[in-house]
Amino acid sequence: MMDQLIERFPAQLIEALEIGQNANIRKHTEEINKVYVSGLGGSGIGANFVQEFILDECPIPYIVGKKYTIPKFVDKNTLAICSSYSGNTEETLAAFEAMKSTGAKIVCISSGGKLIEAAKENDYDYIQVPGDWPSPRACLGYSVIQQLFVMNKLGLISDGSIQAIQSSVNLIKYDMDSIKDKAKKIAELIYDKIPIIYIEDRMEAVAVRWRQQINENSKMLCWHHVIPEMNHNELVGWRDKNDKLAVIFLRNKDDLRRNQIRTDINKEIVSKYTNTNIEIISKGNNHVERAMYLVHLGDWLSWYLAEKRGFDAIEIDVINFLKSELAKV
């Protein structure tokens, strides 16, 4: 099932573009000078991508929150976006309730549930996406694209990132067989190890996505860090030889020159302590295309790891157990 969802990613991007284009987002009565997004898990990671995509263009802060509460700075001059695929994420619903008294411009993005009901009841703008996907983490495209459209329709960004999403569809479609083949080969190398993902800091959302997908789909522990920050702490932790660790360096041809040099040195150091060191160069003509390429590669990798390890990539029994226990309190 998860492989079918991953296969549909390009089609999801196309559908999400159509939904966003037709969305009706009203202008706010006050000047917007900051954006706060509430979302967790598969619904929250989309905000991390948007935050990076618009960093060089958006003139106001774009802050992502993954908690029950909201910051004190959320006020009448805030665009407050609530993103929950199911519409029933309790942390996001709690944040939504807290936003209502602030006077913020609230926009909800969901397939339905309590969040869409509340948006209708309070006359807030909302964008409803298809609800027939059985796994929120497979719906990254819906989340990313709707947030981009909200920002665009409110005049906070141009349509550059949206156009780049469109071109990334063609890139992924054209390279699909190669992406799957590469993912399968990487899975063969790391299925019995602990993956460690390193990437340049402006692409951290990609590394987070890889980690989360490997956690949920592959049922494996995994961690990530970013360059250059990891050079100031984690690099010192590489002292013991451990071939159970598998390091994956995700790189882009336009990475900052100093970070490229840092990555080369990091590879030299890390290779002394583990035999599995993999370097992956993204494809694409811009930041968005390269990110979407790496996302799709990571999604397929998580699927092949699940297959290799004999796990159902869809199953999240332990999360369902946690939710059932919380419901008792």
C-alpha cells in the first residue's frame, strides 16, 4: 500500500496545485508581519519545507510550532496556519483554540475532521484536501503546496516556489526508475544498520523527512544533523569504530562553498569510524526541485527498507496505542 502512495506523489503534487489555485483566501484586516504554523508529524513537516523554500524571499518571519501551546507573539498581525491532515490532531486543535482569541488571520488546512468543522463554525478560511489517503505522512505535497498558496494569495511571496513545484513533477516523473533503483541499492547497504543523515543547514527539512520516513515506514531508529552546526559538537562524538552506523551525506551542487569543504573533511573523519559512508547528489535546477527529488528518493528508500526488514510500512500500532492511552485521561 505505501509503495502505491509513494508512486502517486507526482500526481498528488499536480492535484494539490489545482486545489491551491482554486482556494479562496481573504485578505486580513490588519497588516501581517509574521507567520506562525501549527502542525505535527506528517502534517507539520510541510511547514519546515515552506520555511526553507521562502527564506530568501519572504520579508517576514515564518515560524513553525509543534506543540499544544502558541507563543505570546501570535496577535492580530499574525497569519496563523493550522495544518492537520486528519483534522483531529489534538495538539493542533489546542493551538487552534488558543489562536482564536488573538485576532490573528487563521487559515486551516485539512482533509476534514474537527479542524474543518471549527473553521466553518468560526468563519475562518480553510483549504480542504482529499481525505482518501490512509497515511498523513504520504500527503506532504498537499501540505507544502497549500501553505505556499496561502502565502502567495496574501501577497507575502511570489509564485516562484509554486512554479518550481510544477517543474519538480516533471523531474520526478522522468527520473522515477532511476530514483527507485538508487533507493533499493541504498537499502541493501543500510537495512541492518543505524542511518545517520548529514546535510547542509538550509536543507534540513529534507533530512528531517528522511529521518521521519525511516522511523515510521522502516521501523528503524535514525538521526540527522546539519552542516556546519554539527562541526561544533557532534563531530567530536566520532571516536569509536562502529560498523553498525551508516552515514548518508545528502549534497547539492549549489551548497555553500565553505560547507562543501566542510562536508569533504567530515567524510574523511567519519570514514575512520564506520565502513558505510554514502554520498548522494541531488538533481534539479533550483532549491525546490532538488528538495522534492531528495524527498522522493528518501520515501522510496524507507519503503525498500521496510520490505527488506519484513515490516508493513503503513502500520503505526505504537502511535495508535499512545493515542488510545491518552484518550483515557
